[in-house]
Amino acid sequence: MSVHVAEQSGDKKQKMTVLDFKKFKEEGRKFTYVTAYDYTIASIVNESDTEVILVGDSLGMIMLGYDGTTAVTMEDMIHHIKPVVKGAPDTFIVGDLPFGSYHESIEQAIHNAVRLYKETGCDCVKLEGGVEMADTIRAIVKAGVPVMGHIGLTPQTAGSLGGFKVQGGTPERAAQLIEDAKTLEEAGVFSMVLECVPKGVAKALTAEVNVPVLGIGAGPYVDCQVLVLQDMLDMYSDFKPKFVKHFAHIRGAMVDGLNQFHEETLNGEFPSKEYCFNATVEGYEIDK
Ligand code: KIV
């Protein structure tokens, strides 16, 4: 049985702030970061020790059944971030800027970052890209919206990267990734996601920046581990990336529960007396 950190110390869970990210890095304190796209799941994550929630555009696949993330819109993101903010008041919430919402111009990027932050109440926005995004990040930060970067495998532009593949696999590409990370830090991100990178490259990159590196498929030498909740709890079954460990088997438990409901309905075991309103109404008495 796992012991919650908050329970152990007797303290209530403390919501992280943007400043805590740097503090955690300085103190070498690890933390975890998972996705949520709705109120119920957000409230479950809020009850756990998890420090950060991402309302990622991966909701395109996980919640909407799309093949990828590129079709996700600002309206989709706003629709899903709002209930997560409501369900997880003690957890830092990241809102993903969807593909096309920050690529046209710096003005468009500021407009959509401010909109997402203001309309949903999330704690920061996240956007994908390396050195080419530096000016955009600088402008959004200057407008007052905290930005989390995302480099390595960037799902929104996975097509141009040749698909969902490991990044930084040659010395030149590894050096470019480290350059991306340093440029993002200089542009003002307070943390950055690093996705699908060999662990040695991730280790070197993590040592080169002063903001936390949040790794997904990037090995153990990063500052924080990220996973899509529906992957790590074995709920989403279309695809399982190599880096995903199943920490519970919720899909199987749900199918079992549904089958038990079906069986008990068919054999009359459900609903038994305890699940009925048993008041007797004249003219409507029941024999048994
Ligand atoms: O949208 C998402 O879930 C992400 C994670 C893969 C980090 O960006």
C-alpha cells in the first residue's frame, strides 16, 4: 500500500508555484506530472501527491479519438482546461496551446496564450519548439503569461520529424537539442518538457539548464517524470509507447465492473433492497 507524502507529514498538499519549479531544481527535489482532461480525473489527481497536471492536446487522441494532436482547437482546450482547474485546486495546472494557435505571428501567439490563461484559470501555457520559438516565448512571457517549453519529440509537428521517433540520436542532433534547451531558458521558460530522447543526452541537457527538465521517455536523469495518465493507469489501449509503465490496470477493472453489473442485472441480483426506495405506497404493494 502506498503512503502519501502529505499523509506522512500530516500536511495538506501545497500547490506549487512557478517559483517552486526553480527551487525544486536547486534542491534536487524530484516531482511528477500527469495529464487530466476532465473534472473527475482532475479531482483524483488532486487527491494524490502528484504536483503538476497537464491538460495536453493529447486529449485529441485520448478523449476525442483522433489519430494525432494537430486537429485540436483552442475551443477544445478551453473546454477541457476549465473543469480540470475546478477539480484540482491544489495542483499546478498547465494548459497546452494547440497546433496553429501560436505559429502565424507573435501577435497571434500572445492573443491565444493570454486567452487560454485568462479564460481557464490555468497556471501557465505550454508550447512546442526549440530555437525557432524563442521570440514567441519571449513575447508571451513579457505579456505576463508563464511559459513551459517542450522539445525533443514534439507531437504537433511529428510529421516533419518523420513520425513519433526518438530525437537527439546523433551527436549533432543531441548538441542541437541542448542548444534548444539553453535558448528556451534564455527566452524565459520556467521549465521544459523533454520528450523521447536517449537518457545520456537527457542527462547532459538537464545539467546544462537551471530550470527543471520534465522528461517523458527521457530516462531517469531529468528533474521530473511526466506520463499521460490514461497510459500509465492502463486505460487507453490504442497504443503503448515503450517508455510507459502501467502502475495500475484501470481498463480491466472497469470492464470487470461493467460485466458484473450486466450479469447481476440479468440474474436479478441487482438492484437488491439496499439499492431501492422501499416505502410502501397504497395500491402499489409488492408481495415479496
Ligand atoms: O499533450 C501531451 O500530453 C503532452 C505530453 C506528451 C507531454 O504534450
